Amino acid sequence: MLLFLSCFLEDPPPPQKHPDVLLVVLDTVRRDALGAYGMSLDASPHFDQLISKGMLFEQAWSPASWTWPSHASLFTGVYPWEHGAHFTDPAPGAIALKPDPFFASAPDPTYTTLAEELGEAGYQTHSISANRLVGPGFPLVRGFDKALFLDDDSKVATAAIELLNESREKPLFLFVNLMSAHSPWFRNLVPWV
């Protein structure tokens, strides 16, 4: 009887492919500097065009005022007082950050990162950053299969586009950190803003 019924069943649907995930951080960009959030000058036409086709978040805040704890929260999903990445005194286990040096504590490794979660789900995980703090050799890139530091946003953008255009067997999680906002802004030098 089961054999007879199975003749009328459809083949199971093919497994769905996971979508690629692209996470871009425009390091130090404030909402009041973007047209999409009300800036009256034509300061961010390309960004504003991108937002017009996507989603604009009205109630999104960084959990900290600087890169280290903010990115640790972004990657772990918990607040800085939970993951512990913050300024610290020079002590055993502290990480010396340049240029000062100043010191920071690493995020608590018991918290799983987004890259680790997506890696477990079958993703290739890559980080391409113009910010050394989110580059190779630092604990914020824990879980990424590959982490690359490039000293210029145009190099970061080029490397990201090349990676996105590669054919892959596995879905991709790509984290990109751009730093031009840390420097004086010249519209013709950063055409993607």
C-alpha cells in the first residue's frame, strides 16, 4: 500500500540556497550627516539613492561611542557590559592598540559571533576592513574564514566587489568596514557615498 501511495507523491522540493549576506559599516558616519535622515546639503546622494530602494531604520543606535565595543556588540548581539570589550589599563591580557598605545580588553570568547554562527550554517565568512581594529590579528574577526586589512576604502570596495562576483559553492557572509569618514571628506574621492 505504501509503495502504491508513494507513486503519487511529488519529489521533495530542492533545498533552498541560503542568500549571501553583505554587512557594510561606514565607520563613524552619523545619521545627521546623511540626506536620508534629513541633512539639507546634498552630502550623500548615492547613499540616499540606495536607501530609497531599501530600508531606513529610524531607531538604530550604536551601543558604544567607539569601534571596539560597538563591533563586538554587532558581532555577538550583546551589550558592551556583557561581552567586556572596552578601554582598560595596561594589564596582563590587555591588547595594545595604536597609535597611542591605548589598551582594550578582548570580547568574552564564550559569546558566539555572527561569523561563527554563519560558518556553522555553511557560509564562507570574510572580513575586508580599512580599520585595523577589525582586521587580522585582532579578536573582533573571530569566526571569519578570512580577514583582510587594506589601508584604503577604494581597495576595500574593489576587493569586496571581486569577492562578491566570484562563483562559489557555499553562500557568502561578507563584512566590509569603510573608514573614509575618519578623514576629511572629498566627494570625488569616495564616489560610493
